[in-house]
Amino acid sequence: MENNNINDIFGIESSQSQSNNEKNTTRYRYHALRTIAGIYMVLAWILGIAAIITTFYFLSENNLQIFGLVSFIVGGLLALGLAAISESIKVFLDIEYNTRKASEK
């Protein structure tokens, strides 16, 4: 009994009420942004795989090795950029979630 009063004084909720609050809170609010982040990641994988395939193709042909190197570098950088955009969107969404969670308490 006295433990509850101390918790009320310090503004600490019991673990049961915290778990109930988290059940009521929707984890993902911006579904469109999560979908866009997923699309960017899929595009990054497709572009990375395509860059590797074209690199091997150009390396197997005579007098086209420089195109293989350029294909590998440009494709890799573009795939890395798309993956970074995807992860940046996810980071911003996680920041929003943490801010909302903190403001609810």
C-alpha cells in the first residue's frame, strides 16, 4: 500500500499499467512512409544486384573492362544511397515514436 503512494509521489507507474499503455499505443502511425522506406530498400537491392550482374557481364567481354568498373562503382553508390534514404526515413519515424511516447508520459 505504501509502495503505491511512493510511486504516485514520484510519478512512477506500475509495470502492469505501463504494459497496458503500450498495448493501446499504435507502434506505427505513418504507414505510407514505412511503405516508401520499404520500396527504397527493395530498389536498393535490385539496383545492387543489377550492378553486380552488369559488372560481371562487362568484365567477361573483351575491351569493356572499364565499363565493368564504372558499373560496379556507380551501381554500388546508387544502391548505397537508396538504402541510406530508406534507413533515414525509418530513423525519423523512430524519433517521432520516441518523442510521442515521451510526451504521453
